[in-house]
Amino acid sequence: MMKRILGIIIPLMICATLVAQDTPNIYGVNYFKPKADQREEYLAGLKDHTKKHHSKGIMKVRTYQVVSGDKSGWYVRVSGPLSWADVDKFQADTRSKAHSSHAAKFVRPYIEERIGTMYWSPLEDLGYNRDTSGKPSKMVRVNFTHVNTGMNGEYQELRKQIKEAHEKTSSNASFGVGHLVHGGDRHIFASFIPLDSWADMASTGPNLSSRINKVFGEGAWDRFLNKAQKINYKRHDEMRVYMKDYSTR
């Protein structure tokens, strides 16, 4: 009987794993710093390159300008969602003669520095009240958290508390959470908060500490902070502004 049960369960587990591997839940992220005196040339080349080589299927891209933080003045290009099989196809397209030669002539000469590609995966169960329209917000505030080695699970437990606090206090906040899964330090997480303008940075309603104390009891916020101090070793953020004319999704 046990062999029969295992004979059923194991194939189902294998199928589930294969389906998960083929799910489009990967985002490729690249940062670009244009040469100081050639920003206009870079943007002109980028616009043309996007139209010619990033307008269809998995090649579609979103472009943002970073306007605060350490990389202020840089540009971010985000591709996805992709499956890992799509990543193979995406890379093959970028290496094609037409694609690579166009980039070499009209884009790369004006780039001073590039970081990426880094691959991120959303943690859907940790996001809250996310927009499902598929349309980009005008701005995105990205909060990066670097977690101490071996404490990824503990960090995700903290994020579950944050989500629960928002849910049970009927918060109107909206955020997603992602994890860097390849191409960098795999102990980095980020929250993504859509905004329409800088005015949206002003806090409305109860703050997070009040929400956590209300949901988990008096003193819960202090306990939360004590855990966070042991789990996190670095935090920083940046604001990204969506560039419609340089994007195709």
C-alpha cells in the first residue's frame, strides 16, 4: 500500500516542481549609468533600441529613472515576468546579430557603468492590496533590506506580520515584496510601493507601529524591532519614476 501511495505522490510532486519552474515569476533588472556629458545621446539611442528590439512578447521592458538614493541619475530596465526558459530565449535574442549590433552602435557607447542582470522573484504571499491591472504606477518607492546570512526565513516571518497588521486594520496601503534569487547577494529583499506623486509619501492613517500593537498586543512593536535588529544588517531605498516613452509594458 505504501509503495502504491508513493507511486502516486512522487509523480505529482515532480509535476508540481516542473510547473513551478516554468511559471513566469522572474524579473530581470539592470541599472545603467550614462556618461555625464552624453545623457541625451544615451536616451535617444535607448528610445530607438526599445522600439526596435523590446516591443514584443518577452522582450517588452519597463524603464525607470532613479531620482533618489545612491543611484540617483541612473536608469533601471525591468523585464518580465519570465520563466527560466524565457530567460534563455531573452538572452538568445539579445545576442542575435541585429539586436547586439544595434545596442553596440546606439546605446553602449554612452554607458559609463552597468549593474546586472539581477533576477528577482516576487513573494506573492507577502504583498498586500496590490494593483492587478498590470499597468505601471507613475513612481515606485523601493525599500531594500539586506538580511544576515541564514535569516531569510525569519525576515519573511516579519513581513507576514506586516501584512497581517495591514489586513486586520483595513489599511489602504499597497505594496509588493521581492527576493533577489540570482545575480547578486541572495540575502536581499525589497518592498515595492506604487505612488502617483511625491505627495503620496505623506503618511495617512495609523503608522505601522500602531497597527502592529493593535493586532498583536501592547509591546508587539518593541518585540518586532528587537527581532528586526537581529535579522537585518542594512536598509536603503530609492525612488523610481516610470518613463513611458522608453517602455513597452
